[in-house]
Amino acid sequence: MTAVLVVDDSALMRKHLGTLFRDAGLEVRTANNGAEAVREVLNNPPDVITLDVNMPEMDGLTALSQIMAARPTPVVMVSSLTTKGAMSTFEALAMGAVDFIAKPGGTISLSMDDVAKDLVSKVKAAARARLKPKGTAPAAREPERPPAPPAVRPKREAVAAPAPGPVEAPRRLPQGRPEGVIVIGISTGGPRTLEELLPALPADLRWPVVVAQHMPASFTGPLARRLDGLCALTVREAAQFEPLLRGTITIARGGTDLAIGERNGTLVTINKPESPRHNWHPSVDVLVASAMEVFRPDRILAVQMTGMGNDGAEQMTELKRRGGRTIAESEESCVVFGMPRDLIERGGASVVLPASAVAAKIIEWVK
């Protein structure tokens, strides 16, 4: 039986989460702070951990760092729906956490019933997840001044604050209708994998990049800002009817399904209400299908990366059938192999590559 360690300083939350997991057939143990969690992991290792961020004596991030150093274990962070909570969550994911769930009603919430199904599925998937080794993703920082134009903006790998100097001119994005588009579908394990992939793309990449990362609405904006601090390309959260431009990476806004459309002769991003026909949002299938409506198939490059489920596999397979090119992330680098595996099994993958090789293939194909 899969053993889950529930770590939360609220006795009410420990009891509530424990009941959810026992009802799902999991063995449950509890700890009321990070220090107790570390001791439990060392003395009686669980298969998976749910870990709150804000706790007395030792917070969740400190506990996570000690657990990953001493006995790496799959961890699902339990985070608040705030900007601060989102940034702490991304830090945890960069440190090795597999996934996260957002408390819908604050720090102490019986509204967890609203996300019970999602939480249980994420915990079960995390228990089977492949942990990425430390150091595969760089640390990010919030940009502290306007970035340079994409043609000269260097790839940023250091995390130290920039040296004092004159404020750079606002970034001037290249104009004109893009010849093609790169679409990326990703879910569990996504933020850390994106931090490996996207900074490797050059500032002069000719096709825009659009990413559908399964994530709540309050997290996609902070994710875009975090990635913008790492990438040579401009990273932004999708805005309604925003022109699709070369030199940009667009992150689909949580709580919507992102589509690419045409308005007055200009290609734009369209934030649609979540489709009830699809189980995951922002939907990869919706994004890929919309791209095929405005681009020729051979002008679309679709990438299916780590995540549970099969979102994107149907439409990427159809894209390949029409003459488009697709990449599936290989099992060896996936945190959860579900989405790429489904694409591969349908015969929809042009190539299968580890995450570390995807950027080079994108650059090769877009030349």
C-alpha cells in the first residue's frame, strides 16, 4: 500500500487530508512541522509526501531541501492561492518537488473537498514519479529593470543582481506575421522542465513559442515572470487578442483555454472559457487544434512533455498525419511519462527525445 506523509501545522488540515487519502486506499502518516517531517522521512520513509509551505519551527522549503539532500522522496506541495504562495511553490519545484496543489480557501481550508479528486490523483502520480537530479534547472529571479531588445538580449544564467548602470531601453519586439509556431504541452513536472528547455532557445528564434502548462489562474502569471528572468526570449502570460510575435514565449493563462486566432489580419492569442469537453486546462488539444486552423501543418512544431493524462496527444497525432512535426519527451527524462507515452503509442511522435535535447531539435527544425 502506498504510504503518504501529510505535513501540515494545522491539526484540522492533517485530519481532513488524512481522511481523503485513507478513503482513496492510501496509508497515512502525519507530521505537524518540517523538522518532524525530516525525522519521519529518515526513520520511516514514506512513498510520497504532501508538504505545506508555511509552518513553525521549520518551514516547508527548508524541510524540502533537507529531505532532498538526505533521502530524495516525491513531494507534492500544498500552497496558498497567492502570488507569494506561487513564488514559493516554484522555488519548491526547482528544488525537486514533483507537483503542487493550491488550497482553494486559504491556509486552513475544508474546501479541499473541491480539489480532492485532483489532489489524490496528483499524490498517486507523484508516488510513481521519476525524481529529476539536482541541478537540472537554473534558479530564477524577478527582472529588476526593463530587458534589452531580443536581438541583443543575452541568455541569462546567473542569478545575482545586475551591476549598477543606465536603465536599458524598452524591448522592441520584431513585427510581421510569423511564418510558423512552436506549441508545447506540459503538466506534472512542467515548471522545472520548462526552466531547462526555454532558456536554451536563442533570442533570434524565428517562430514564436506558445506553452499550455496545466496550472491554476493565480500561478501562470508568476510562472511567466519567473521564466522571463531566465530566457533570452521575452516570456509573457497570454492576454486577450495580443498579437503573436516572433521573439516571444506565451504562457497560457490558467482558468482558460488558449487558442491562436486571426483578427483584422493579425495572428492573436485568444483566452477562451475552459472547454467542458476537455479534462485538463489550459488545454493542449485546444491550442494545437487552433494552430492548425491558422498555420499550414508544416509550419507547426508541437512538443509533448512531462505530465499525467493524454492532453494534446489526439491533436498532435492529427498534426503529424497532416505533415506537421512533433516531439515527444522520452521516458528517461519525464517526471511523469503519461502525456508523451500516449502520443508515442498513437504513432504521433516524429521523434522521441530527452528534455535536454529538445531545444536543439527545435532550433534545427526552425532554421
